Amino acid sequence: MDISVKGKNIDVGDSLRGHVEEHLGSAVAKYFARAIDATTVFTREGRTFRADISVHPGPRGLIVQGGADGDEAYAAFDGALERISKQLRRYKRRLSDHHKGHQDNALAAMQYVIQPEQEDEEVDVDAQPVIIAEMPAHIATLSVSEAVMQMDLGDVPLVMFRNSTTQRFNVVYHRADGNIGWIDPSDAAGADPANASK
């Protein structure tokens, strides 16, 4: 597994880098022996440090993310690693053998990051946001519970997926009330979307 250690407003020395590589490598290998890569980014925010860890364990393109703050870089990393370890353990536990036979029919899509043009100045609420980045993304075929798990482990606000039961595009998301929302669009007439163009 490739491990990358980066710093923002902080110089990551050899000792901290070695600590991250040793502990992160063994924590990930405990659950996923063939993990692809992991990245740890340290940021100094005033007197506190933040560590953000992102792990690509391999299956289905899932990214597991977590972070923590601390009075020192080591404490921040250890807190983030504890969170990542729990997420990896939970994900490994939920994987079952009957999913191994399923094809991963992921569709290619583009994912966009949209932000205002000028981040440093006060933003005009009427101004149109500008697309500043695009990255290839895959839309996986998942069950609703797998999509919720991917959202939880990836620490993201929503996941778009192709429902393995209906073959329609669905979205699961975190609601403001703390519950999980599920959007399953259907044709108003109840027709199969695949036959709508025929």
C-alpha cells in the first residue's frame, strides 16, 4: 500500500512520517491486506493541529475518510487513526461472501467541485458559482444499505448509486434532523425508465 504524508502550514519531519507509515500501514493491513493507498494531511490551525486520513481499501472504489484535532500532530493523527480503524472494522464486518459473485457494474461519470470565484472576498449571494475542478467518478451498483454504508465510511454528505434492485439511479443523504434520506425517482406513470425512449 502506498502511504502519502503531507503538511499544510507544517513541516512533516522524518519522525512523524515514520510514525504515520508504521501505524497507518498496520491498522489498514489488519482489515485489508491489499489496500491501494492512504493519505494523511496535517494542518496547523493556530495552536492546534488537525490530521485528515483518507484510505482507499480497494473494493468498489470506496474511500474511507476521517480526521481529528489535537494539541500536537501525533495526538491529532492518533485520534484520526482511531476513527479510521473503527470505520474499516465496521466495513470489513459488513462485507459478506454473497457480494463476491456480483459484478461491479460501475458507470463512469464526472464529479464537479463548485465554488465561488473569489474565496477571500465577501461572496455576492446573487453571483453564479464557477466549476473549478472535475474528476472522473464511478457510479456503482449497490443496495440501499451498501450505499448508506459507503456514505458513512466515506464521511460524505450523500452518495449517488444505481439501485441493484430497480436499476434506477438513487441518492442517499444525511438529513438535517440526523436521519438518512433516500431518493428513489420513478416515472410518474409508473413505466420502466428503460422503456421510456422506445
